[in-house]
Amino acid sequence: MNVEIIRARYRPHRITTLFVGESAPVSGAFFYYGNSALARHMETALTANGLGGNGEFLERFKAPFVLP
């Protein structure tokens, strides 16, 4: 799938926090494909800090953050 299309799929309507992590892939691994080291480490870090949850990581990552 085209990198810009997949990137736009996870862009929220209103951006409140911006994580800048990686550019378009050469290797085929990409954060928004969910197959990169950055995606795995972000999920691990968020989960370890109580920001995990149910469902697919990238969908949760895109959702507005609400403090518990």
C-alpha cells in the first residue's frame, strides 16, 4: 500500500501531540504498517506506562488520549 495513503489513515482530525519518528521506508518496514522496531517499541513503552488498552495498537495510538 502507498506510504502516504497508510500514513493518512492514522492521522487524527485534530493533532494535539506530534511524534516525529521515521520517514518513508526503503526496507519495507514502516511505523504505520506496524512492522517496524519503532512501532514495537512505542507500543511497549505506552503499555509499560499504563497507556495500553484493548484493540489494535495503531488504532489506539491514533485515538485521543484521555487520562484514566
